[in-house]
Amino acid sequence: MNLVDALRTLPESGRSLVIAEAQRPDLSIRLTQAPALCETLTTDARDLESVLRAQLGKDAANVTVRSCASGEPQRRIQAVIRLRDQTLDIRTGRTTPDPPVLTFQFVGALLFLCVALAAMSAWAVWRVIWPLRRLSEQADAFGRSIAISPIEEEGPLEIRRVARAFNLMQERVTRSLQGRTRMLAAISHDLRTPLTRMRLQLDTSSTDIARGKLLRDVRLMQAMVSSALAFLSGGSDQEQREWLDLGALLSTVCDEFEERGAAISYEGPEQIRFFCRPNAITRALTNLVENGINFGSSVVITASTKGDRIEIDVADDGPGIPKDKLKDVLEPFVRLDPARSGRPGSVGLGLSIVKEIVEAHGGTLELIQRQPTGLVVRVTFRIESEEPVSPFEQICPK
């Protein structure tokens, strides 16, 4: 910019000496009337033009910078500055060389990044694949031997959830198979007695068969088979839910047993709305009342609503259940001796069926010792404010 200011103040005769002194190996300066302007506009040319215009201030419009496609590499940037009567043509190049595209540091960093990325990818894949492989092997082994062998819950969160679900599935399947096996064993054992009696009657009485005894044994076997079928279908009952008046149902059950001569009473509201499977709830309540009548002389049913809960108590005055056996009697095929093992047709499924039905309705079953003697079976349900609406009915309301 000092050169431009000096040339503007000097006469034409003195300008050539100043230009000669300003020449450099990488800088070519000349004055001309009509310079040949290069046409290429590059980033370097644009940056240099911005700098020159900022320094010239009011004469910024007289500056043009372009890049030349030909000529010496160190003089391919052309700066044209118009003076009063002449034009200053300056040729120069980049003041700093282009940085090398590939350097040792760049290649080393790129290589390290690739190796680190490959190692992390291999570790991540192994962390996912290894638990899945063990899960696959365990599932195959479980399908062949049906033996519980929990797998370790490790790996990412999703894999740990899958492992936990698989372990729970193993427990449920094994428990279900054990229950079915115990059921078959119990049914097979208990059916031997009436079948043996029937065979002896047929073998010893060729003409005079005790018809009443045979019918009693048939009813006994039918009760055993019905209990087993009810237990097997308890968790997968496809009965549709509907609104039921629990108060009316309890009163009806009491009336039916009272007609048979049982000492039974109901205390509670006349109307209790409950959304449930009516047949299943009737079966559960009937089982509870039958247990109370079989092991006691009187039964009292009490029902009440507390907030959003329905509470039903079936109390008898029988021998009760020892405190250490309260949880055991809820398991299938468990019968206590001596008071609760002599009832014909019982295979130890009554309370198990009730428990499955109650839990299928989101309720709880609790056994409480009654003072001075007896047992209280408490069933608790949650009251639903309204009938659940299916997703289809939400989209297409009636």
C-alpha cells in the first residue's frame, strides 16, 4: 500500500525508479495502460482482493485480483490497481506452500483410528454374540432335557433382559411340568381305590350288584377328574368377562348350600358390581364354601367394599391349618393329615384352583387362622370403574 501511495504522488518520470526498487524474485510489478486481466477467480485471489480493498479504503473499487492459468507458478496471482492515468499490474504467488496432503502424523493418526475402531467393533460384536450363543445353546439343551440350568445375565441391557426372561420361562415350564406330573400321579393313585372296589363288586356279585355303591364310586371318580380338568384349564380359560353382582351370587351360593342342610350365612351388601368371568368366580366361591362345610360345622361369608377393593371372607369353625402349613396348602395336590385327607374325591386341588382363578382376576388369596378355631379365607379384588375398552372399540366406537 506504501507503493501505491508513493506512485500516486510521483510524476511519471519518477515512477519507474520506484518500481525497479520494489521488484522481488516472487513479485513482478509494472505500470501499463491496458493490462491483460486474468479471468480465473480462486480462493487465494478472493482473499487477497479482500485484504487490498480493506487497506485502500475509498479506492477499493479500483482493485481487481485474479488467478492466471498460465505463467510461472510463483507469479500466478494478478493484482490490478487503477491509478489516475495508468494501471499497476502486480504478479505474485502464495506466500506459504500448500500443506502436504499426506503426512506421517496424519497417516499414523488415521491408522490408529482404524485399528481402534476395528478393535471396539470386534469387542462390541463379541459382547452381543457370545451371550446370544450361550442362550441358543441353553435353549437347545433345555428343549432336549427339560432341566433348569439358569444362564448368567450379562451383556447389554437387552441381552440381560432376554436372559432373565429365559430363566423365568425355564422355571415356569419346569414348574408346570412338575405340577402335571404330580397331578397324573395323584389321580392315578386315588383312582385305584374306587376302581378296585368296583372290580371286587363285579367279581364277587355276579347277579346282585350294589348299584348304589357303584354310582357312588362313579361320582367319586367323576369329581376327581373334574377337579383335575378344572385345574388344568384354570390359567387358560377363554370365558368372556362381563359385569356380575357379587352380592347376589354370594346370597345364591348360600341359599343352595342351605337347602342341602348346611349351616351357612351371608353378611354384606346386596349388590356388588364386579367385572369378571362369572363361571370361574362361581367355581372359586363354591370351592371355598365346600371346604368350609366339609371341615367345619358352620360357614359365615362376609363381603365388603373398601375404597377400590372388594374383600370377601369365608370363615369356618373347623380344625384350621397350622401356621407353618398355610402356604403349603395352596400348592397343587397338598392335603393335610389327618383332618383334611379323608374327604372322598379330594385330590388336593380345591385351593389351588381358587388361587389361579383369583390371580387371573388380579386379586389375592390369603389364609388366616380364626380364633379360637377355624380358618378364614380372604379374597381381595380390585374394583374396576368401568368395563375396559378394546383397541378396536377405541378406533371404531359404537
